[in-house]
Amino acid sequence: MYDLIVVGGGPAGYISAERAGHGGLKTLLIEKASVGGVCLNEGCVPSKTLLHSAKIYDYAKGGEKYGVCCKEVSYDQDKVIDRKDGVVKKLVGGVKAALKANNVELLEADAHIKGKDKEGFLVEAGGQVYKAKYLLIATGSGVLVPPIPGLREGLDEGAVLTNKEILSLREIPESLVVIGGGVIGLEMASYYNSVGSKVTVVEMLEKIAGQNDEELSRILQGNLKSKGIEFILGAKVTKVDGNKVVFEKEGKEREVSGSKILLSIGRRPTTEGIGLENISVNMKRGAVVTDEQMKTNIPGVYAAGDVNGKSMLAHTAYREGEVAINNILGKKDIMRYQAVPSVIYTHPEVASVGETESTAKDKGLDFTVKKISNNYSGRYMAENERGDGITKILIDNEYDRIIGVQIIGSYASEIIYGAGLMIETELPVGDIKELVFPHPTVSEVIREALFS
Ligand code: NAI
């Protein structure tokens, strides 16, 4: 008998198992593939490893501008993939060690929830039935495959790839068609463009980078276009035929072909085949319904991470997992989403937290926008040639608090947490202006923007 069984060992699952073990709960974590989940094995971490190699390559190719002459620069995708596999392996080992250090039992098997008896929940895995007082569902999400004719066949035949296969290609495709100009599509478009593929992004909306600020999306598109990526916007993919992607734009049918096609039009919670029906958990639009304490409708059953469909980001999953465990341990804790940052790791990076101009307008908020060029930062100027980076800060006029920050440019991903802190702690703008930022750093643009 366990206190807690966690089903799924991705960011939500392994962090909550660690916290539970640390808090003294007898915990079993069941994972059918590799601990670390999509993020560590075929998402966040491998993509960042690849993008780092591409960044070095970009700098080397353009080194002359910086007074560095690299006459013959070459790229070895095989080595890059080997290095990526090595990074993933080390981190998976790290997660396993952390689980062990926190007394968590790890079972690598397919889990199936069987139901409940008087003492607790029953979960079958690897031919045995395990029992626990509490259950945490952390089964994550899978690739969304819409019913587009030819798509399923393309995936089966290998002409169409998902985030999983695209991160392990040992040969750089001559051309790549990306279906969906969201986070995965843009990061992979940026990578394969840098390493030599002819990349075309087909996006249904009139803008790339979906929920991001309009102006930042435009700057990102312009920047990537100048590097050779082609964008076809307002184009709904209607058919895949071998290596051809057929789409509808302005009422006309057109097509584009590529040696490989990437499918990146979103993900959906993994809720099938795990036996949720056996405990009658409430579902809505394919996701497990949770409250702010990550509780489901069934007492003792919690859900965290992509499976609840709320934010679909690894860093949210970590915190949701912690919130669930704190509540199990009797420490009331709630999940707040207003200061969850989001990042696109293209080159340049885009980072955002809180409201954008359009969400603030939709909510009828009274706000001021402070906008500044990142060229105000000496470090940004010292390191960047193009100089198209900007920072936008939204200030609530009534409370004089920051309600949103968007940054495009180098280091955006590392700076944004500070902005999140300012939003979450509701720090008065006057107090932020009195803070001393390290100089020269790109982060100074936040302070400077407030004086503009
Ligand atoms: P996404 O939701 O970011 O973007 C999907 C895009 O596909 C949208 O712009 C949508 O308009 C477009 N689209 C939908 N149907 C289409 C059609 N028939 N034809 C053309 N375009 C179409 O989804 P994505 O990029 O697959 O990412 C999945 C999830 O993974 C997201 O929730 C994302 O937050 C997460 N993720 C986060 C990363 C990060 O934080 N850096 C990195 C990678 C993924």
C-alpha cells in the first residue's frame, strides 16, 4: 500500500513524486517510456541542444562582422544528434537519481487505473496491482493529428514528422515544410533554416507565434524571413499527398512540397487508455478537469501538467505538481496562472509574461504601454548587429503595477522570470525604478523602459 501513485513521469509527474517523497509520502511513480517525459526526451531539452549548435554555426558563418574569420565552417548533424542524445541521457540519469534520493519507487511500465476499493485506488502495471490512498494523473499530452486526408499515411510512411522524429534526423533535409507556425514549428524552422534546409512555414492564422503580441510576431517573422524562411499565412492545410502539402488560401487551392514535412499544429491531453473511466473523473474538451488545488471531482485524485489542458507548458507542470502535493500533505496551496512566462527559443528569442496589448484591451483594462528598443542596452549593442529587438511593458494605470512584459531579442528567455516576479508580487512601478540592475546587461531595458 502506497500513500501516492503518480501515473506519468514527465515534468509534472517526476517533480511531484520527488516533492511527495521528500514530504514523507510512500510514493510510487509509474512511467511507460522514459522519465523526463516529452520535455526532456523529445521536446524542450533536445530542441534547445540542437538550437544551441545552430546558434554557434550562425555566429561562425557570420563571424567576419565580429572580426572573427572562419574560412571553412561545416556542420555535422550526426555529431549534433549524438551530443543531444548524451545531454538527454545525463539528465534522465539525474532525474532517476533525484527520485531515488527522495525515496520514490520508480516502475517502468504501462499503468492502467482499475478502480477503487475501501482502502484506496487500484493501479495495474507490469502484471501487478498496486494500491494507494492518493492518485496523481500526470500523463501529459500527445501530438494533435487532425483528420486531414493523407496526414496519417504521411506519418506512417515517414514523410511527415512530429517533434519526436524531427529532433533525431541524422540528415538535414534539403527542404522542409512546416505545418503550423506556433512554438514547435518556429523553433524547428529556425533550426533547420540555420543548418541549410529550405524552410516554408504554412500557418492558418494571419500571424505567426499565435498568442504573442502582434508587433513582436511581425518582428520575428521579418527577422526569420530575412534569413531565408518563407511564410505562407492565412493558409489552411487541407491535404497531404506524399511530400506535397495542399492548402487553401484566399479561396484558392495551392500546394508546396518538401523533402520532409513537420506537423506542429498543437498537442492534446493524453487521457485515453489509462482507465480514467474506471474512477469516473470529470473531463472537458478532452482534458481532465481540475480546480486551483489541482483536485479532480474524485476525492483523492489530482491531475497536473498537460493532461489538464490548462497551460501545456513544462514549467507550469512543475508548479501544478507541487501544488497537488502540498494539498495532499495538508498545506493549502493554489495554482496561479497570471505570471506564467512563455518563451520561443528561436534566434532571436521571444519571451512574454502576463497581458499583451490585445488581451489587456479585451479585458477592458486601463493601461499604458512603455516600449523601448533593446539597443538602449550596451550589452545588446555590443553583441547584436541587426538591432531589431524591442521590449514592451504594460502598466495598469489604476494600480501603477506591471501587468505584462514582452521581449524579443537575445537573453529574453533568461530575463523574463524577473518580469514575472514583478507581476506576481505586484511590485509598485516606483519601487522597480529604484532597483539597481547589473550593467551592462540586456535586462536593463526593463528598468529603462519604465523611465521612457
Ligand atoms: P501551437 O499551438 O504553438 O501552434 C500551432 C499552430 O498551428 C497555430 O499557430 C495554429 O494556428 C496552426 N494551425 C492549426 N491548424 C492548422 C492547419 N490546418 N493548417 C495550418 N496551420 C494550422 O502548437 P505547437 O507548436 O505544435 O506546440 C505544441 C505545444 O507544445 C504548445 O502548447 C506549446 O506551448 C508547447 N511547446 C512549448 C515550447 C516552449 O515553451 N518553448 C516549445 C515547444 C512546444
